[in-house]
Amino acid sequence: MLLLLVFGVFLVLVGVTGTALAAVTSSHLTTATVNASVERDASLIELFVNGNLRADDLDAHGPGVARTRELGTKLEALTREDDIVRIEVRSPDGLILFASDPDIVGERVELFAEMQQAVSDLRPTALLSDDPAEDVVGPPLPVTSAVREYLPIVDEAGETRAVIALWRDAGPMLA
């Protein structure tokens, strides 16, 4: 009888340990996947910025109408690939200068903590969110969960000129 009791306790401990290990591994895998995605997005955005933006595109009033449309079209082309659902270029105070959705250009957004951190720390920030509508202006995103990224554009003097806000469908990552 005592042997059966010890064997039962042993099985319970093995089950609990296995479950905890699976949870920790899943959490680390999700974090690693999100981090890899942010690094890839940062490289993609760096190519966009270096190949398409001019200093006057990031002035206080933003680019002119034709230039805004041109840059918006290029951002919209980036959203057709790789589960990116929206990209915006925002001034440090939250004004949307141009975006993959032309209807939201000129809107001002609340500065969430992650965007403020990107502006002040001069490095990308990201958040995996079950509320993809958070920090979104205009039509809701067509996803149930998203990775929200803020990638600062920094000039030669070390000042943040703008922030790229990017939303990626988190569904494939979480699957």
C-alpha cells in the first residue's frame, strides 16, 4: 500500500514538473519568436527609411500631399507581405505623418508608454497584445492579437525625428 502511495506521489510530481517545463518552454519560445520578428521588422524598416525617406519628409508639417501619397503607397506595399497589418510614421508627439492607410494621415494619437520609450530610449520597443485596437486610429485591425512595434528614426545628432508604428498579426507566431 505504501509503495502505491509513493508511486502515486511520484507520478503527480512528474506531471507537475512536465507541465511547468512545457509552460516555461512555450513562454521562452514565444518571446524568442517575437524578438526575431522585431529584429526582422527593424531591418525591413531600416531599408525603407534609407531607400525612401528624405529629411524634409519628417518636418513638423510632414511631406506634401503627393509625397505623402507616394510614401503611403510604399508602406502599403510592405503590409502585403509577412503578416504586417499596418504601418504608420508618426512624429514624436503622435502626429501621423504618413501611413499604409491614407485615411489616418494627419490624425494625432495618444502616446502610449511603448512609443514614449522608443522616443526617449532611441531603441525599438514591442508588445504582444490581445487588444490589437489599442493605440490604433481609424478602422480596426483585422486580427485578434497583434505584436505592436515602435521603431525610432534617429538623426545624426541622436534626436528622434519620427517613430514607425507597426502592427503584425500575432496569430501565426502564437500558433
